[in-house]
Amino acid sequence: MPMTPPAILALGSKFQESRVFLTAVELDVFTLLAKNPMSAREIAHILKVTVRGITILLDAVVSMDLLEKKEGRYHCPAEVASLLSKESPTSIMPMVKLTVGGWRRWSSLTDIVRNGKENTGPAALDIGESEQEAFIGAMHTVACKMAPGIVAAIQPGDARKLLDIGGGSGSYTQAFLDAVPGMTATIFDLPPVINIARRRLAPTGLLDRIKLVAGDFYNDELPAGHDLALLSAIIHQNSPEQNLELYRKIFRALLPGGRLVIRDNIMNSDHTHPLSGALFAVNMLVVTSGGGTYSFDEIRASLESAGFMDVTLIQPDEKMNGLVEGFKP
């Protein structure tokens, strides 16, 4: 960033586009306008908002290329509706709605930095049980595009028994089983998520190769007898002490010679790069009591303390796609 007055001032106003977008999300205008073009007056009547307010808001959303405006009528183009209409099967709206809650949580950042999170009240994710399946489905929409590349980078080789810890609806398990025909897998996650995984995986024809195990890795031992374990997008929510305990459980669950692969933000040694990881650490400061992002050296030290050896950075991180491996002797 150039160190000029305009650049510094622009940094302070970056929130404006985000706030416009999040208000459009809260009003669900993308679902409303995915079907037919409407005038501002029609939209205001349906949403029970002011004509002036919705006109100014929607004009700003049009300028961000998320809506179209022709002859005074607004419309959501198909490529946007596929992601932001709640009626689309590929919608990521449940994940976007978490950002609405994130706005409120991040508004307390100054107080959290001053006083610590424990003195600012709870900050749970803004998602109810009824929305959980939609959220997990949206995560799958994002993960299924990323998973084949992650599996290719991991190079599972002759691994035959995968343990997917906190595996959600099985996006990564599915990619592994597609890539390695002789592999079987165990997905370990909370009971409601296991039920979602069962329903999502049923049409894939893979359930005869997958064991679904409900549990809580903070309190329960992990299923044993695996030669490959995947810990994907988990360690950032944990404190270093929680991660060490989890690594020890994974160590016990692996066969001798077994391999653990971690996918997460992997920071440089002074925690300043990549930017996405540094910002994600701020999010963990806001929403967890001890989570954060970790450098490769920190991850390696914890894995070695848990008994792993030959800890290696397989893939540097760009946006939560860093990969670290370690082996059980």
C-alpha cells in the first residue's frame, strides 16, 4: 500500500462496501430479485422499508456489480443468484450470514484488545440449529472445489484408511475416496453433523466405504486403526494447549508409520503474512477464548511434543490451504 494520505484514508473507509453488501444480505434482496425485475417502490412495499433508503442502497449494490438496473427496475443476475439467493442449491448465503454476525462481533474488537474476550461477554456464531444443515451445505459448495487440489498436493499414495477429524459433510473424504479407489474412511464429527454427512453422502454411492462416527474431539478419544489422518481447518479454533492434546489423540489413533496432514492458515515466523491469516487470527481473537493462527515452526514443535516426527511443510499457505504433515514412528 502506498503511504499517501489518499491511501490511508481509503483504508479507513473500506468498511463501506462491506456494510452495503451485508445490509443487502440481511434484507435478502438477492433472493427477492433473482426471479423478476422490480422497481424500488415494489421492493420497498415487500420488504417494508423506505423507498428512499432501498433506492440508495440498491444503487450502491448495482455499482458493485452484484445487481443490474434497467429502466428503473432492479434484477439479480443468474451468476450472482446462484451464490446469494437462499433458494439456490449452490447458495453460500448461510456462510455469508455469519459475516453479518461477524460485523457485530468485530465492532467490539477495541474492547476485546483492551480487556480480553472473557470480559466482553460471549460471542457465539449467529446460526441456529435450523440453519446448520444449510451452513454445512454451503461449506461443501466451497470445499468441494478446493478438495481435489488439496488431495493431489497431499499425495495419499498407498494410504488405505483415512480418519477425517471434524470432517463435516465429507467433502474432503469424498475427494480422497474418488482419488484412491482402494481407500476407506472414517468421518468423526458432532452428532448433528454426522447426520448431515449421512444424508449428503447417500447419493454418492460411497457410504459403503465410509464409517460415520459421532463424537467430540475435545472430550472423546478418536477411532483407532488409521494410516492417514486429516485435520482440516480445525487448529485455528484451538489454543496451543488444546491442539497439543488433539495431536496426542490423533497420534494414538494412527497405526505405526501413520501420517497426519493439517490444512489451515500457516503463518510466517512473525505472524505477519499471509494477510488472510493475520486477519483470520483477529477473527479468532473475537470469537474464541484461545484460538489463533500458527506458524509452521509452532505447529512442528507441538507435533513433535505429541510424538510425531519428520514434520514437513507440504504446501505454503495462500488462503487457508497450507499443508503440514507429520508421521507416527
